[in-house]
Amino acid sequence: MYNDIISDILKRERMDYKKWIEEAQNIINTKLQIGDIFEAKSLFEPFKWNELKKGEKTGFGIHFSNEVKEGTFQSVKFYGKAKNNHNLYIKYKE
């Protein structure tokens, strides 16, 4: 019973990566121009991003990077690393 309660709590607290990826895709499609260079976190309002826990931010960054590599974002590609070692991406087509 105790394990079920913990499992339910963890399920509720897990970040919905699919929802965040969909929101990122919408922002990329509607607000970024071709040639814009960005970090994944810069797609979101600071107050929304700052609500996430450190592990969620890192997890989303990894998930976003994997989605870019897999071609989910057809208009985005990896651009390089920023001085803070965060991944940079570029919107290179519509």
C-alpha cells in the first residue's frame, strides 16, 4: 500500500515532456525566425521555466536534444554549445 501511494505521488509529479515539447514546437513555429539561435529554456517565459525543479530542467534539455536529433523538430538543428555548456539550436527553415 505504501509503495502504491509513493508511486501515485511520483506519477503526479512527473513532468509531462510531451506537453512541453508540443509547446516548444508551437513557439518555434510561431515566434522564431529563420536564423534565430536559442537554448531550449529560452523558448519559455522565465516564470514558467523557473517553476521547474533542477532535475526537470535538465531532463527536458536532454529530451529536447533527443527530439531534435530524431527529427521531431524539422526546422531546428543543433548549432553548438554556449559558454555555459548549454546546447544551442538554430531554426534553419520554416
